[in-house]
Amino acid sequence: MKFFKVLTVLALMAGTVKSQELYVFSEPASNMPSKSIGVRLTSEGFFQPQFANRFIPELMVGFNKNLMVHVQGFASDMDGRYRVEGGSLYAKYRFLSMDEAQSHFRAAAFARLSSSNRPTYTEDINLEGDNSGAQAGLVFTQLLHKLALSGTLSYTKSFENTGKQQHHMPAPDQILGYSLSSGYLLLPFVYKNYNQPNFNLYFEVLGKTNPENGRSYMDLAPAVQVIINSRTRIDLGYRFEVAGNLPGRYNKNMYLARVEFNFFSVLK
Amino acid sequence: MKTIHSLILFFSLFAAGSVSAQQISSAELQVTGLTCSMCSQATEKSLRTLDFIETITPDLNRNIFVIEFKKDKGVNIDQIRNKVEDAGFSVGNLAAVFNFNNAKIDENGQTILGGTVYKFLNTKSRVLNGPVKANVVDRDFIAGSVFKKTAAQYKTETYAAGKGTVNGKSTRIYHLTI
């Protein structure tokens, strides 16, 4: 019920404000600008049963208008003391871009290769820190007047060695991922210059399913975002499970805080 | 002696005139797909890497950049489009002020200004003089649907390709409407 109220409010706001695509828990089909660099530091974690968090430093490079790459490192105290867990390489290629004055439709393909030294104890797969594996997927983003929606589909295969496997616990193998995201610009109503902060509100639905046994979960993930000087971005979000039967899953009821700096047109 | 003097004066005036006259002095560039000031900033920074641009004034609410060009550098219209696309967006509209100096528009609507070939879709067989504001209506300078409509309306051979044979050579032709 609460969910539909939120949807209604968002739908009403969509009529009056500009839409946003800088999603917090997923990536849009649009790419970062060519010859630009972005640097991110993300902190994500949970408060129950006891507070633990992960730091993700991230470098993003826009090679050309269609290809961008992210390199990430992971460190957390989820297994006791803070330690480096691994890294990840993510590439996204935009293969379709249909721009009209008031709308656009974009599609991109992405792939991720990850390594993690964490022990495995669940059939869930999270390539951002918890597992080693490979992922491929498609993302579609539609801007319709002032409403922007984005959908992602992915397939993930884990490459875990059995030595990391906890006894009598489920082993990861493969998982399907999907998400539906929306974003809205709340402020400013009227732009004056680049220095005005932008305030954005996001609402995302994130899900995963193990294709072998159908075990799934679905999260709702609201987030707020402030963009300062049109180049520095601050995200704050929380994802909570609304339905699911996947035991021991990662990223359950986690906060996410992120700061991102963009350096446009700095590469030759 | 007096004749030579006046001749020198005449030619120096002519020379000065042709050096300082920029063929395209300014443009209003509308970019589609911009959804935030960060996108606009990225587009502006991308445009600023072009050496023939003097100033850029953004209108963040209408996604329009008013561009003033340097007087001593040749303007490359395709490069403007490339820079917008590099930033991840598209040109929705480009209206530029062309400075014609008694330019003859032939019976096909074609003329050459500063070595660049332009073809008017909606005017021909006339002389243009002074500043003329015209829209570049080539592919990827207007919305895709508008391009198709325009192509169907004017049925000009060079329009679909954006180029044609000029003096025996395959040449980029910009199509304009006024």
C-alpha cells in the first residue's frame, strides 16, 4: 500500500519537474561524457546484527561517446577486521541512441569481471565485493517528456573455488538480475547557473532470481542525491527487502553513501 | 601617383575586410537529452575544446548554448555536432548567423562561403548580403523524425547524404533553411 502511495506521488511529480538518470543503485544506458574522468568513493553497509561496512573506491573513464569503463576496489570489515576483498572491472557500451526534442531512448550492453576473496555461504551472487565471477547484461533507458525510466537485465555466473566454500552452506553458481529505476529533479525549479545545487529523488526496484530453483528477492531502494557545482555528486540511499526467499543473501537492508567527482573533457 | 594611392587604399580596405569578416559569427545551439546541469556542464566543457569558439553562454532551462565564434578562426559545423555527441547528447537545433558578402545563391540554392559549400533548401537564384540567420538542417543537426520529414519535403539529392559533387570533387554540403 505504502509502495503505491510512493508511486502515485512520484507520478504526480513527474508532470512538473525534470527527470534524472543518475541512478544510485543501478547504471543508466546513457554514458558519461567522452574523454572525461570520474572518481567515486562509496560506503555501503548494514546495522544488524552489528554494524559493518564496505568501502568502494572507483575510477570511471569515458573513452568515447559510446564506451565507458569503471575500475573498482573493495575493502570491508564484514569478515572481522578491515581488509581488501578484491576488485572489479565494468564496461558499458551504448549501442542505441534515439534522441528527439522531448524524449530519448537509449540502450547499452555491459559486462563485469570481478574477484573477491570472501568466503561463500549463499547462492546469491554480488560481484561488487562478495564474489568472483562474470556478468553480462542490457540496460534500456527511456525519457518521455519529464519522466525517465530505466530497466536492467543481467546474467551473472560465479567463478568460485571450492576452498572458499563454507561447509554445509549453499554454493553460488548463477543468478539473474533485474531492476527498474526512476529519478526526478526536485530542485531547482528554474536554473540560474551551474553553481546551483540540484536535488534529485530516486526510487528503484532491484531483484534477483536463481534460475535453477526460482529462489528470489526484491528490494525497494529510495535515494536522494545532491549535485554541487554541476560536477560533484553526493548520493544517500537505503535498500530494503520487501519479498524474498534467498537465504543469506548479500546487500540486504543496506545503506549506501557515495561521493563522486567529475572531471569533464580532461583526456586528450 | 594619386591613382596608385587610391588603388592601394582600395585594395588595403578590401584585404582588411576579408580578413576580419568571420563567415559565421554566432550560433544558437539547442541540445537534446540534457536532463541536468551536470549534463549541460559536460557539454559546455566538451564544446570549449574547440579552438574556434570564443564564448559560450548556456540557457540551462531551454538547453540552449549561445556561441560566439573567434573572428580569425574558421568554424567547423560538424565538429560542433561531434563535441555534443561526445558528451553523450544530440544536436536538436543549430541556428547560425552567416555573414554573406554579396554571395550569389545559384539556381540549386547553392553557394560557397569561406570555402564551405552551403545549400539552401527554401531559397535560390538570389544574392545574399550581410548577416543572415539560417538553420542547419542536416542529419544529426535536427531530430531524426524532422530530418525524415524534411528529406521527403525537399527531395534534394545531396540532402540525404550531406554531400555532393562540387567542381568534380565529393564535398561536404551543409543544408540550410532561412
